[in-house]
Amino acid sequence: MLLPIPSEPVSIQEIPVNKNVRLFMKREDLVHSEISGNKYWKLFYNVNTYVNKNSEKPYIITFGGAFSNHIAAVAAVGEMSGIPTLGIIRGEELHDKWRDNPTLYFAFKKGMNLKFVTREEYRNKEKLSEFLQQEFPDALIVPEGGTNEEAIEGVKMMLNNETKDFDYLCTAVGTGGTVAGISKFCEENQKVIGFKVVDDSSLENKIFELTLKRNFNLIDSCWGGYGKIKDENIRFINDFKEKFGIPLEPIYTGKMMQRVFELIDEGYFPENSKILCFHTGGLQGIEGANLLLKRQNRNLII
């Protein structure tokens, strides 16, 4: 089964900020209940092209960490399309604990096989991918985070006639695929801002290699490092949901929106700017985040 183009366009919701700019959010988190946000579009052409090849032994293999949105999305895609999936999971210590992990348990229930590897093995994913392709020659091997050329083409679907009306396009940045797609296919007059949630100095060059454009700017939004959640992040996410009715997760979109609000207060955006932020989904990660926060006796994300 192919991934369909949703029949209804994703809504764009204004977020009142009482400043001299206008802020909006494109609710890509609503594109699908289980294949959420940018993951849907990054997998769109990868999966549909593969399905159309009519492989004799279809198999989708990918990589991710303990609470990976990408792992959850690929597992859901596999169930939807009727294709078996394999997740290569970073951290062999999870082998005996995965049933207590909401993301990995969700993937298992969707039919994904899980293989746990050491962090050292995981770092050399290119070599690991070569071995897997030899073992499963008909398999589709999707990189960590789903970022490749077909993913970039899929992200184009996040842009439409409605998004052309904005001066700034903002997205969280992990592996760089989403900001690359937005940068490649946006209008010439639009400025693209990627909010980095990882401390990776090579990201700018990686994005340029995918787009051959320099129309983007990367702003640090790590807040202590990838996957780190500070109390102020939790307060912001909970306040945001209470005020605007939009849930945010703490790793990507939550950190981006917190930084966007800071930039607005600092006068970063010129007067009368129209700013569009893409909600890239990943709300399944809230349950895992709350599991960790509860163990630390900290406030939870509502």
C-alpha cells in the first residue's frame, strides 16, 4: 500500500504574540495520527518508490535511538503498507528493557523487529548498512532520521500556495533533512531558519550539500544538549498548550518555539514580518520524556 497524499490540507494556525510581527504554525503533527509531521513526508517518496518496485522480499530497515520518532514512524508505515520492518537500535543495554520503553514497545506492536547494537557499532552506520544490504538485498535501508535525497523531495509537500505568503520559514533541525527540503523549494524571497537541537558543527555543510543553497540560517536551540530537558522547557511547553491549545514535544518543536519567542522579544524579526513555524510532530515522544522526568521527580509535560 502506498502512502497517500492527505485529502485535507494541513491547517495553519495563528499564534497571537502581541508584538509587531505575526506568528503562525503549520500543524504537520496532524498529517497522520501515527506517522507524524515531517516523518510522513520524509518517508513518502522513500516508501512509495520502493513499493512501486514490487520487490520479491520487501523489507524496510532503519536506525534510531531509544525514543526515536523515526523508528515509531517507520514501524507504523510498515504496518500500513504490509512490509516487514527492522529497527537497528542504539544501545545494547536496552535489549532487556525495551518493553518498558513506550516508543520501542509501540514499534514492536506495529510489527517491527528490533536489533540492539553497541554505541560503537551504531556510530559506523555506513558499514552496518553495507552488511545489512548484503544480508537483505531486496531491503529498503532508510538512514537515521530518514534524511536522504528522496526525503528532501518529500519535504517539498510541506510547502504550498499558503506558505508562499510568509517572510520566514522555521523548523527544528536534527539530521537536517527538513530544513534542507524547505530551503531547496521555498520562494526566492523567503528566509529559512533552522533551530538546531543537536550540537553538530557539520550540519550547515550537510544541508548545503543537499540543497546547493545558502538561503538558510541555523540558530542554536540545544538547551543543554540533544535530548536534554530543562525545567524552563517544561514550563514553556505546558504554558504554550494552555494558551494556544497546541501540544509540543520537548526535543524538537518545543525547543524551537521557545527560541522563536525569545527572538521575537529580542526584536530579531523586522517589523510586520510574517513568521511560519512547522510543527514537525513527534508527540509520541512525550510519554517517554515523562517516564524519565518522573524518575527524576520533576514536573511532567501535560
